[in-house]
Amino acid sequence: MPDFYELLNVSSTASFEEIKGSYKQLILQCHPDKLRQLDDPNPGSELQNSDFNAINAAWNTLKDPIRRKYYDAELLQSKFRAHSNIYATVVLDEMQRIQVEIEEDDEAPAPPSPPPPPSRASDSEYDANKRPATMWSYAYDCRCGGQYLFDGPADDDESPEVIVECNECSLVIIVKQAASCK
């Protein structure tokens, strides 16, 4: 996968304006019309034409925030594969499903307040306002003895794969979401 940031001579954290400025500068150097003016019969002009196309492809990807987000994710994933710190690629169904109960108030979220004193209300009345909520998480054991913990796919998550880090070491797993989870 080509590194568009490297091609445009900008960092991956560069702003839109920085990317645009670098693109304009580079495109002027290798634009086919500009090269024809130099009347250079050099066979390297075909190489410069491919540079022009590559720079345009980089710009068209990085100028669009959505396409840039997807490109960044793909680039990160390719770097993970290149550095071989991927322990495994698993399907969500292969992970151990864990039920986690958390207490929620019946009312809308409000700033935490101390429980009422026993003289005003009994403990049973106070507990009646709370109900346990169930949340599902997923776990997968790492070879180091740690675990990969994943809260599960978000409702708005459209990505087919998620990278999950071990809670003890630097290894990661790639979790592929089953079709039923989408």
C-alpha cells in the first residue's frame, strides 16, 4: 500500500491546508503540460507521469475526510501486519462472551450524589431507584497470560475488522465481525 503522506511530503497529522499546499507544490513539478514545455525527450517522463497520477490519487484520498479516515485505518492495519505483532485473526463468535452488570438509575444521567441519610429514606427505597443493566463484552486469551477485551461492535460501527490490544503485552488481534453482528 503506498503511503500517501510520504508521497505528499507531509505527516499523517497534517492539516488539510498543509496537505493542499504540498500537493500544489508537487503537482506543479510533475504536471505533464509543464514537462512538455521543457521539451525533454527523456524516457523518464513516463515515470514522471506516473508520479503525477500517484500524487493526484493521494490528494483525492486525503482531501476527503471520510476517505482519509478509511485510508488511515487501512494504513495502520498494513503497518500492524508488517511489524508482525498480530497474535491472531479471530471471528467475534470465537471469543468468550462475558456478561457484565452495571447499575443504572431509572432517571436520566445526573451528577453523582451521595445516598440519602437513613433518617430520610430507607436503603430499600434508595435501591428501588436503581436497576442492573446488562452489557456484553468479549474476551480472548493471549499467549502472555493477558486478555484481549472487546466491548463488542457499536451500533454505528461499519468496519468489518477491529484491532484489539492485549491488556498485558504489545500483541494485538484482529477481530472480524460475523455477518449477524452487523
